[in-house]
Amino acid sequence: MPEFRLTQISDTHLARRLAPLTDNFNRLAEHIDASRPDLVVNSGDLTFDAPTSPDDLAFARELHDSLPVPCRYLPGNHDVGDNPTEFGPVPSEPVSERHRQAFITTFGEDHWRFDAAGWCFIGLNSMVMNSALACEAEQFEWLLSELARTKGQPVALFLHKPVFLNTPDDPELERTAIRYVPMPARFHLLDIVGGCDLRLIASGHLHQRRDFTQGRVRHIWAPSTGFLIPDALQERIGTKEVGLVEYRFQPDAFEVRHVRAPGQLDIDLNALRRLT
């Protein structure tokens, strides 16, 4: 395959009770129908709140099944619960094996690998990192095994949470601990991928679009397809808008296009809260 076209969507936050988010997803689906990528990856928070509203998983699956191309999925904190961190309060809904299994039952494996256009594509469950669940160590062992088989291929890594803000040793302050892959799991992850030809880390979670390069790795933060978090609740780091990201991978190279589907609306989180 000389070129592989991948569309990343993230933070769809779907729920039957939240029609504005369904409307934004439908506009997204129309764009995907017109552009027809080879694959769609949803990098997490498919649901509005699956741990407390399990039907959100079924509803999100229904809508993704309507997309006209194959999809792969990764869990976010609103799907399986959040990471424990060394700083800040304990998450109100910590990640659990029960929630992880519910996600796997509905969407399939929570980590995966495939090859296309000369690239190795890896998807990881970032929510179990730092959790001490058995699946955390199992996933890191699996990652080591898969990367050992890349034979020099360039690697693209997808996960829900950005690995860091600007550099690997950014201070993990209390107010930002939940935003990135938590320490010390962050350093363990970076040690593992440091031995391969990592070119791209694609994430979501922060509902802000951002694109920067650190070292030789390009970091893409996909925006939410659903809603924005107002500045009063979250400072502006990147660009606050709904949308998606389109990639074209060729052997040893890739291109990125930041896109907004026609008809998508910048819905404010506060407006959604009035509907719940």
C-alpha cells in the first residue's frame, strides 16, 4: 500500500441524552463518508460517562457502527475511569478492571498494533498506566514485544492522554496531574519507545488542538469532536475548537491536516451541563 489515509477523532462523549453531541458526530460522519479514509481511530472518551451510565457505551457503539469505514478504538477516562496520580486528588471514578472489560466487550481490544504503508501503528490504553492493575504490566510487556518486531519501521503511537505538555520532565503540578500520562509510568513508557523509530504521538483528552515537535517526534493533540471546555475551567494551551485530524502516511513520511467537518458547532460544556 503506497499510502495509508487515517482519520483521528477523539472525545466524542456520546450519550443518548445529549442530542447536540450526536448532531456534531453526525456532521463528522458525513465528512468521513465524503472523504473515505482507510481507517478511523477514536483516541478515547467515546462516551460521556460510561462508568456511571453504561448505556453510553452501547449508544457510542451504535453511532460508530454507522461510519462507512473500519474503526479502531482506545479508551479514555470517561470510558473506563481515570489514572491514579502522585499529585492531586484521587479520581472520582478510578480506572478499574470491571470498566475496562465492559469497554473491551463493546469495542474490542484496548491496545493494538497493525502495519500499513511501511509504518507500525500502535494503540495503547493510557488509562491503566500508573494504576497497578495487572493489565498495566501486561500492556508494557506486550509493547516491548511488538516494538522488537518493527525491524526499523517508523512508529506512530496513539493513546488518549498526551504524554506530556512540552518535555518529558515537565513538572507534574497538582492542577495538571490528570492531563498527561502520569509519572512514573510516563518515564517507563518513554524508555520503552525510546528504542524504536518513533515519529508520531497522537492523543486527545484536552479538547484543544495542538501540533508541535519535540526532538524528532511530532505530537498531535486532536480536539474534541463534541464540545469545548471554557477558559474559566481550563486555560488555553492550544486552539479550542471542535474538529478532527487527517493523516496521510507514505513509506518513511507522513502529512497532517487539521480539519473541521462542515456543520460542526463549538458547543460549550456549560450548555451541556444544563441538559444533564
